[in-house]
Amino acid sequence: MTISLLNFIWLLVGLLAGVAVNWLADYLPAGARPSWNTWGWRQRKRPYLVLVGTAVLFFCLPLWMTETVNLVVNSLYIAILILIIVTDLEHRLIFNAVVYPAMLLALAGSFLVTADENNIRLALAGGVVGLVVFGALYGLANLMYGRERIPLGMGDVKLAVLLGLMLGWHRIWFCLFWAVMLGGAITLLLLLTRRVGRGTALPYGQYLALSGIAFLIWGADYAQRFIN
């Protein structure tokens, strides 16, 4: 892997994506107050964190994605998932105005990416997996905790469907598994350090979105090695 002009072009793309994410993260909530601050997340720091983080990540993407069409499509997906992480952390909200258009975009993208990345049949099957798995988890959590304390929301279910469409059948299983593992590990860490209590409602969408970003970048190779 060598750094080329494309890396610096994608650095600029990442900066533009960061600006767009910050603008949408301010515009979509329409003045809603931040509702969660357990990790010391501060809205005034977020623009800089998003801008720098997105630019650095995008700079690295051409090193990991050699096919131009996969790079373009997955970069757009990743920007959307970063926006979802921000709004879920700040407001515990995953907006339909983001998720539903992104679902249509993911269906269209399945026709554009390379065959080993995704296709329309894999995308539809992946969407069904996301719906069934997280729909079942949502229903189970609702029975166990009740609507007032339920740790999952319908936004998480919709996000799981979106990830299934983006990743396809062959990657969504791994994505959901590692999202659950990541969420459990971080929640346990927060409990052990007494940053949260047992009754604290934690947003879950960021774990799904982080796992989704990882599997957009490395998931096709990971799934193939696992299958082999």
C-alpha cells in the first residue's frame, strides 16, 4: 500500500463530508438539546472531532479499497454512518430523513459495486437479516424492560436494515455480531468505571454504525476468509 494523489484528493473529500455531517447534525434535530453526555461528549467539540476524524479516515480509504467504484460508494455510506453516530450520541435519535433515503441509495449502490462487494440479491437478503435479528431483539427487550426502559429503539432496527442493504447477506451477520460484542464490552467498561449506572439508557446505534464502517472497509475479505 502506497500513498498517492488519490489519498490527498480523498482527504479533501473527507473534509467536505465532515462539513456536511456537522451541518446536518445541527440542522436535523431542529434545536433539540443533547440528551447524553456519559463520555464527556460536548457539542462544542464535535465539529472539530468530526472534521478531523472524517478527513483522516477518508485519507486512508484508498489504501484499503482498490476498486474506484467501491471507494466512491462506500465513502458515501461511511459519511452517512458517521452522521448517524453523531446524532445518536447527542440526541439518541436516528432520523428517518437519513435512514430511508440511505436505504434507497444502498439499493442503487448494490448495482454499482463489484460482484465480490455486493449485489441486489445479497443486499435484499441482508436487509431482511437486519430486520429479523434486530426486530426480534427489539421485541424481546420490550418484553423484558417495558417501553419506558427499553435499551433498543426502532431507529436501531431501521439502522440494522440499512446496514444489511449496504453490506449484503455475506457481511451483515458478522457486522451485527461484532456490534453486539462492542456494545457489551463498552457498556461493561462504563459500568466498571462507574461512568454509568445499571438504569442508564445508553444509545446503541453508534455500535452498529461503527461495526458497519469496519465491515464496509474490511468486511468482504473477512467474510471470504471465514467462509474458506
